[in-house]
Amino acid sequence: LNFPTHAVSPPKRAVNGHSNHTNHTADRLQIVNDEKQFTSDLSDQISSWGLRDVGFDYNLVAVFGSQSTGKSTLLNRLFGTNFDVMDESKRQQTTKGIWMCRGHDMNVLVMDVEGTDGRERGEDQDFERKSALFSLASSEVLIVNLWEHQVGLYQGANMGLLKTVFEVNLGLFGKKSQESSNQRTLLLFVIRDHIGATPLANLQATLTADLHRIWDTLSKPAELQDRKLTDYFDLSFTALPHKILASDRFESDVRTLRGRFTDKSRDDFVFKPAYHKRIPADGVAFYMEGIWEQVQTNKDLDLPTQQELLAQFRCDEISTNALVEFNDQSKSQKRPIEAGKVIDGLGEMMRSWRSQALSRYDREASRYHQGVYKRKRADLVGTLDSTLSPLFLGQLKNLHKAALVSFKSATVAGLKVEGYNFADVVGKARASAEARFSDGAQEAVVTEGDASWQWEEELRLLREEIQSIADQLRKDETKKMVNAIERNFKKQIAEPVDLQLSRPTPEIWDNVLRTYTDTLADSEYSYLSKARSFDCTDEENDQAVATLRQRAWAALRAKIDEQTVDTAILTKLRSYFEERFRYDEQGVPRVWKPDDDIDGAFKKAKDVTLELISLYAKIVPQDPELAYTPPEDGEDDTPGLVVFSETKALELGARFRREADAHYIEAKRSTVVGIAQ
Ligand code: GDP
Ligand code: MG
């Protein structure tokens, strides 16, 4: 044969996992030892055979038969394995146990079951039964190895083995065979040391008859009474010549037989899909260990339950693995987000981490029990989303903050530009801040339409905050504008009012109030025309106009007060009096002559001047229309129409009289002086 002859490596049961063999097909592993313990190294061994990730793309074959019937020899020839072969010179008994190898250059796991003929040696049949269970639960093909001379020996040990196989199979697959398609097994009978005197066809007929007889004699549960052997098994037969006596033919026939395990195109290719037990390669170790444990503790072997347990275990493992990279990825953005940073393209990243993790999970886990796979997938989605959700919410929070900052700085900049339109500035800043938030929030959504990724409420809050900032800004700006208008108002009334107050006529207050109302109308117009860009409410406008009026009035009153302080009013009285007493109608200074009516002139001038005190004392226009222009008296702190009090008027009168008297005496004296000259 073509197989390289490997040095047989020592049994690996104590060695954990990997070996130094570069050719991993040379490794073999005792998966169940003679103390019926299951190895903990199978999973690693399957990995180092390179089969871990092949999914269903592998096959499993086991052998059954009496001891020393050349089973291991056959397996090594067929699959290039290196199972122990009994040393011909010593004829030593090999130990009990189950061994596994990987077929050379093929995705085939081969199990060699040793020591299965306890009945011949009067031992208990415990191991035989257990290994049969174990093999059937996992193998697609069971090679039944027997000598030609054992054929027809119905009472022989091999028939006892087959009875065991059948019984075990009924227990395993009996009830479920209808529901599940992948619980058929091929029994491949290999008749050894075929001399050729009896043709294979005859041997096959004898064996088939024997098998049916065995099947019929099985005590089957009532509900399975009608089941036939062929409901569960396909049968196939082949014969091999004597290995030593016809060694050339033996080798060539073995080679032909090998083709049935390797050449998928052959009609008699043995690994038909119907035989596959549908255990993904990465779950084989866990599954087998579970089966063996059940077998060991003599529990009923319920394969669907085993497969579900396997699925749970593996889906959890796969899920955990799928999360490792995902957790690293999501962690990388956790800090920046907590620090308040808006991460560009966060949504795209999150969606990609999530779908990568899910596809890592799906790739392996989807091969397992569908119910379990889906349930665990939903759990995984939950874990993924609950990891991403804080990032999403943090991003929203940061976007919200950034939008507010950009709104503020855009409005501040806009309001610095000469001739700005408040509504425009705020409107543009608001639109761009909201768009910035909405775009960012939309981008960060992981699953469209899912309740966990809503951002409308956050947008609503942002809008509220922007609105309140805008309101505050508007108030501030309105206030500034009202102040400016007030300053302007003061400037505008200063000169005319000064002038008007210095000319006491009966219309003095009409003049002053007209100046006031005209200037106020200008101011109000100016306010309203600017306020249009502020989007102020009517109420706010009314309020601002009222303020403006009040301040304008106060400004006017301040002006009036300034012009009517004692000294100012006395100056006004004095010059009014002098104009009338010391100057004649033509404005020429009088030189009093003794005949002049000094007394009469003095009295007249003094009386008209004294009348001015009551003119200045209260704002009383002649035109009744103008009486309505000042604000109503007594409102708030609004100064009213009274400029100075009665007492004040009396006091001013007294002071003026003293001054006037002095002028009178001076005038009198001047005539005396004139006479004296
Ligand atoms: P196992 O116990 O069934 O695994 O048998 P082994 O493969 O260890 O072989 C037991 C003995 O039978 C060894 O000495 C082999 O050389 C010999 N042997 C192997 N194949 C054949 C065969 O086809 N015919 C005969 N007569 N002996 C064989
Ligand atoms: Mg052997």
C-alpha cells in the first residue's frame, strides 16, 4: 500500500492535546480508556487534526467485531491510520478501549473499538454494549468485521454482537426514526479470509437471513413491533482474501474497498448524506463525551436531548467567542464618548461590529439545533445591543451638547454683524444646530425602527433648550435696543425742551409735550421697525413699548426737573422780570426819571413774573388733546404732572420777591442819584 509507515506513537491519554508531529494524521488518541474514562483531549486533538472548522464536512466510521479478527489491520490499510495491531509473534491481548485517528488525507474520523468479545472469554458484556451505543450514536458507517468461517454460525459471538447492535439501535433511534432522516446507519460487513469456495452472494444471503432472524427475535417495544431491520439499516457486504496466504490479492482488494470511502463519484460510496449524524465537527468532542457519560451512567440515551445540550453548550461557547472582538471594539469608543466626544461614523462602526459578531456566531452556531441556535442568537443580540446602547445614548448626549454650543456661537457671531436680522440669525443657527443633531443621531442608529434606537425625544429636548436660549437672547437684544432708543430719545429732546422751558408762554407745556410726543412716536416707530426681525410676541412688543414710554416720560421729567431746580427757576424768573422792569418795550435799558411810574412798572413786572411760578409748577397744556399724552399719575414710580409743590412755589415766590425788591430799591435810588447830579 501507499501509506507512509509511521512510527507508532505512544498512547496519548495522559498527554494533553497537541503533539510535535508535523503530520497530524499520524496522531491517535485513546478516547475511552480501559477504565472507561473519556479523554479530555479530544477537542484539542480534533483541532490539531485540522478538522475543527469543517462543520459537517467530515465523516465518522467505526469498526465492530470479535477480537483479533484483523480489524485494526484493516482500518490502517483503508485509512492510513496507525492503530495498534497485535504482534503476531507474541499474540498479546490488546487493552480494552476506544481509539480514534484521522484518516490520511481525508476528513474522516476513524474509531477502533478494542476488546469487544467479552462473551467469548466469559467476561461481562458491559463494555461491548456501551461501545456499540457510543459508535451508533455518532458513526455513519459501522464496519462489521468477521471471519468467513463465522458466517452461518448463528450462535457465534459475532451474532451476539449484532444482536447487541440492533437492540441498542432500537433504544437510540427506535421512536425517532420517522421524524428524523439522519438516523440511518450503514452496516458494512467485511468477510475476512474469504477462501472463495463459497461465493460472496451466498455468504451475503446467509448473513442477511441471520440478521433478519436476529431482528425478529428481538424483544421490541409494542409501538415498534412492525419496524423492520431496513427501517434503520442499510446493509452492504464485501469479502477479503487471506492476508498472508493471498497477500497480493488481499492488498489489491483492500485498495478497491478503500475507494468506496474516498471516491464520492462511485455508486457504492459509503458516506451517504443520509447517514450523517449532523454533529458539527467543533461539537463532536463535547457531544461524544456527553454520550459516553450517559452510556456510563446507564441513563436512557435520548439523542435529541443530547443534541440540544450540545447545541446549548456550543452556542454559548461560540457566542462568548463572538463577543471577544466585539467587546474590544466597543470598548475602544467608550472612553471618548464618556469624555463628551462626538464620534464620527459611530453608527457605521457599531453596525459593523454588531454584524461581524453575529456572522461569527452564525457561521458556527447555525449548524446546531435550530431552536437553541435561534434562542441563543436572540440572547447574543440582546447582549450586543445592551453594550451598544450606552454608546448610542452617550453619542446623543454629546451631539446635543455640541448642537447647543454651535447654536450659541453661531448666534453670537451673527449678532455681531452690523445690521443683523435677529430672526434670520437665530433661524439659521437653529436650523444648522438641529440638522447637525438629527444627522448625527440618525447615523448612530443601529437598528432602524427599533425602540432602543429612538432619538426623537432628545431632539425635542434640544429644541426646547434652543428655544429658551433664543428667548433669552431676544430679551437681551430687545433690552439693548430699548436702551439705545432711550438714549437717543434723551439726546433728541434735550435741546428743544431746554429752549422751550426757557421761554415761558402759556403754550410752554403744549410745546414741551409736543416735542415729547413727536420724539416718542419716532422712538416707538424705530423700535417696532427693528423689533420685526426679533419675532417678538405682541405681548412682548406691548411690554417693550410701554417700557419705552415710561422711560421717555421719566427722561422728559428729568429734563424738566433739571431745568426747574431752584437756581434755574430763579434765573428764569429773574431774567423775565428784568426784561420787563429794567428794559422798555423796545428792549432798551430804562433810565428812571423822577416822574416815571416806578411803582406801577414794578408791580406789573413783579405780578406777571410771579404768575410764571404757577405756570412752571405743573404740566398743564392748553390743548386738551395733549392732556392725554403724559402717563397717568401715580402709576408705579412714574413722576406725575406736578413739577414742584405749593410750598416750593411759595418759597420760590418769596425768594423772587426779595430779589425783585432789591431791583425796585435800586431803581428808586437811581432817580435820587440822578437828581443829586
Ligand atoms: P484486531 O484485534 O481485530 O484489531 O486484530 P489485529 O489487526 O490486531 O490483528 C490480529 C492478528 O491478525 C495480527 O497478528 C494480524 O497480523 C493478523 N491479521 C490481520 N489481518 C489478517 C487477515 O486478513 N487474515 C489473517 N489470517 N490474519 C490477519
Ligand atoms: Mg485491534
